Amino acid sequence: MTKSKEWPLWEIFIRGQHGMSHRHVGSLHASDAEHAIKNARDVYTRRNEGVSIWAVEAKDISASSPSDKGPLYDPARDKIYRHPTFYVLPEEAGNM
Amino acid sequence: MYAQMVKSTGKGVQPLEEMGPQDRAFQERIDRGEKIEPKDWMPDAYRKNLIRQMGQHAHSEIVGQLPEGNWITRAPTLERKANLLAKVQDEAGHGLYIYCAAETLGISRDELFEQLHSGKMKYSSIFNYPTLTWADMGAVGWLVDGAAIMNQVPLQRTSFGPYARAMVRICKEESFHQRQGYHIMIQMAKEGTADQKRMAQDAFNRFWYPALMMFGPSDKDSVHSAQSMAWKIKMNTNDELRQKFVDETVPQAEYLGLTVPDEHLKFNDETGHYDFSEPDWDEFMDVISGNGPCNTDRLEARKKAWNDGAWVREGMMAHADKKAQRKLAAE
Amino acid sequence: MSGEINHLLEFLLRQGDNTLVLGHRTSEWCGVGPALEEDIALANTALDLIGQTQLWLGYAAEVEGKNRSANDLAFLRDPYDFRNVLMMEVPNEDFGRTLMRQFLFDAFQVPWLTELQNSTNQRVSEIAAKSLKEALYHLERSRETVIALGDGTEESNKRMQATLDYLWPYTGELFGEDTTDQAMSAQGIAPVPSTLKNAWKTLVSRAFSEAYLKAPESDFAHSGGRTGFRHTEHLGHMLATMQTLQRSYPGATW
């Protein structure tokens, strides 16, 4: 089996044509940022026009630890859109 | 289902009162319906089981591309070709989502591939059956996707957040798959020529029992599902889902004018369910342990694709590295 | 062929057969791509090409006026009735050849469809406008991939150079200039393809220099695809596969 350097993992954020902000839609592998954006167009947007894509290498994301529950989380408990990995999308990602 | 033989590493379910404080808090979170997120503490066995289950699920998606991919180049019209291609492409996407979700547990996609290639990790037995005629594209969509959906819909509520969210997306995309298959069956079995009707019945005959096997062994032989159910990484028992599948599928077969290849199949007025014959579990064990009709070919095809693609993956990575270095040098 | 050549029909078949045959070849990758992301991207390209085929061949069937459909044209014609350039039908071989071919074609198709948008024939201009959007993305992707693999490792560079050497003699056929081309030009339906050669050469040369690849000096060009006079041996095999159901069960609906 060939062993080689794996393409890094990228987190993909998309803002639709009329969307207010970028939302996390999922992850993928790519050799670099430009490649990640192209792959995101193919994997997550079915190439809808007018969407804006951010690709961030997964290792560069700092995240709070979800089990540190308390004041930081409780007030926002019902606002699930604040969840960092929330990514339910409408059928056509472009119509967000 | 797609993860038919996930063996729980636990020794049965431990009662709450016997658990240590950490395990107990964890189980209580699950009981409350909370989602477990990658950075949360979790028992090792939970992590291991999930990696195995999600790995099997993802492998099933990408190995599952092969039997249907077998007919893309022979699809009979441009419309059918586009539909089938889009469907098989979705399977690649679904594999991708689940691999990414599994990666949050601390295993890389390449490692998961290696375990598939070495035979250490399995994929669903169903994809070790051949697709022999165009009617198989109908039967696979109708029966195999139908069975898969039955399992995947409840998995949207599974306790591990990234897995549940991947399943939400997958279920949304998958809704057309089963209909696509059934549509092919309608065209062939109901409205088709004598040849097409024969193909449809033949495909149904070959896929009926393998589809029933997709739900895994009978509950009484499946000692490990209790722990998985307590952890909510498995939502229904194998027999429950199998019964539901039979109950839904038989009327669909009748509509098509197809005969279910089971002489003991009968509606039971008392239970309100169909009684049906068990699949041949010896055959199932053969397929699971590597002796299905296509096991060797499927794995060879995956390994070949992976090995043939190595120079591409390496080339693109090397280019990315060079590009980054050039940029650095220019600054 | 007897009687007058229907030049518009010939022209439309050339468009539709290019996308049909290339779309078919691209669809062969489904499930065996070098990475899941590339697998999905290739399927998108194939889906675009199949969609374009439906438009071109659908219109061709209308122009033909024999009560045939796009599917009839795709699945019931013999190899010598196909009008795609030979480059579309050679086997995929590996990912490198597939992407190199895609790039060589996209680099033609983008300026070509751009011109066709101004066609005096409204249907042609509409199909071109829709296809161009897709072709622009194909070009972006195939160009980047060719550059990445040319610049990548020693092995990937060697493979890409070999594949460029193999495909180069097939590129010349894109720039034909026969009576059909002249008729289309005279009617303002399409430019003569040979007029695009310089623009194409500039585009591909720039990518090759970034990719550390060298286009062969020779201008020799295989031909016979776009006239149907002499296809490669590969087309017959491809059609035997593609047309099997329609041929084996005449009149059946699927």
C-alpha cells in the first residue's frame, strides 16, 4: 500500500447569494486553500453561482471545549445556529 | 445495516449505579438526548465503537459506488445515465461526509482506507453481490436504498453530533435515490416488454434476501446491540427494522406485479405484519467473512483506484508545498 | 452520403458528439477516482457534458427532421455517423490523460462557445451561453490540475509530459476548416474553428510553462473524427458498451 502525505483537512464555510454570513457546511480534503475552494464548489455547492466560500485548515481552528458547560453556553442553549459545527443546509446550498 | 457486524467492545450494558462518576455522567447526557461532541470526554469503548461503525458506514458508501457504477456506461438513455451518475456521485459525497465526521474522533481518512484495504474493516454485505442487468439498478435503488434509508433516518438522532449532522445531510440528499430505483422498476416490471419483466423479476429474486440481510443477524444472535443502543449509536433492533422493511416492500412489489421469492410470505392478521422466511444466515456469514460473489473484486477495485491515484495525490501535494515555499521566498 | 449535406446538422452533431463522447469517458471515472473530492468533481463535469449533449443532440434531431430524439442519435447511430474529434474517444488511460484532454478541450471550448454566443442562430447561441458557464469552470479546474501535476513530483511531471506528447497530435483536429465550417461561417452561425488556433495556443502554452511541460514541436494532426471518415478503434468499443441495451432490445422503453 502506498504511504504518502495526506491532503490536509479543511473546514468549509459558505455564504449564499442572499445570506448574511458564512455558515459551516462540512469538511473535505485538499492539497491547499485554492484546491479546497474548488473542491468545496464541487462537493458542497454543486457549483451554484453567487456563493462565497471560505476554507480554513481544520488545524487552525481554535474551539472551546464543549464540556466546559456553564455561563458561556447556557444563555445560548437554544440558539443552535451558534453551534460551531451546525450545518444543516437547504437542498440547494446556493439559496441560503 | 451499513454497519452490520459492529462488535461492541463492552461486555454488555453496565447499570448506571455500577458506573464510575465519569461514565455515569456520560450515560446520563445521552439519556437526556444531549449530543456528544468531538472534544467532550467519552469512554474509550464508545469512541472505538463509533470509529468502527462510522468506518463501516463510510466504506459501504464508497464500495457501494461500484455495483451501480458498473452500469453507468451502459445506461439506456441520457436521462437515466445522468440520474444514475448523480446518484453514485452522491454516494461518494456521503462517504466523504461520514469519513470527515469520523476524523473528528482522531483517526485519519487514509488510516480508515488502509483498514478497509487490509480487510480489517468491513463494509455492508450487500455490495458483494453482482449487478447483472439494468433491472438491478432498479432493484438496488428500490430495495438497497430503501433498506438503508430505514436505518439512516433514525440515525439522524444518534448521540454523536458530527455523525448525526452528517446523517441529516445524507437523508436529505438520499430521498430521491429510492424513488429513482422504483421508477426504473415501474418502467420495466409494469410497463415493460416481456424481456424487461423477466429482468425485473430476476433482479428482485436475487436482491430480496441480500436486502433482508442488510439489517444484520437476528436480535437473539446479536449480543452486542444492547450497548450500542444504550449509547444511541444504534437506534432500532435489527429485527424491528427488517420487519418494517418487509411490511413496506411487499405492497410495493405487488404494485409492480412482482412475486416475492418466499413461499412462506403471508400477512398475519393477528400481528398486523407479514410473516416471512429468514434469509440464509450461513450465506450471510460467508459473505461477511470474504466469500461473497464479489468480495475479492470489490476490494481489488478499491485498492487499484487508491494505488493508481497515489501519484496524483502526491503530485498535487508536492505542488501545494512548492507553491507555499515560493510564496514564502517571495516575501 | 447522398444528396446535399445538411451543414447545420453536421455542425450540431459535431458539438453534441464531442460532449457525448467526452461525457461518457469522464463518467467511467465514477467510483474509482484518485480521491473522493476528485471523484465527485469528475462526476460533475460528466453531468455537465451529458446535459450539454441533450441540448445539442436534441436540436440536431429537430433539424434532421426524421422524428428522432437525442437518445436515438446517441444510442442508435453507428461509429461512422459520429462527428466527435478523435481526441474525445481515446481511452482515459489514467487521471493525467483524462485531465490533460479535458484541459486541451476546455481551452478550445471556452473561446469557441464565447463566439457561438453571438451566433445568428438563436438556439445555438442559447445552448452556447448555458454551456459556456460550465466550460469556464471546467477550464479553471482542468488548468489548475494540469499545472499542479506538471509541477508536482518528478513522477507526475513525467506522466503529464508523456500524456501531452500522446494527445498533442489529436489537438489539431479541433481547428478544422471544411465546407461545413465555411457554410456555418457564411451564415453567421459559427466562426471557422481554425481562426481560434492562436488564442488556444497562447492559452495552453502559458499553462504549460507554469507546469514545466513542453508541447511537441510537430504540427501533425490526426483527423477523421469530425467528418466521420475514420474514427479510432476505440469508438466502436465505447459504443458497443454504451448502446448495448438500446441495440439488444429494439423499441423497449427504459
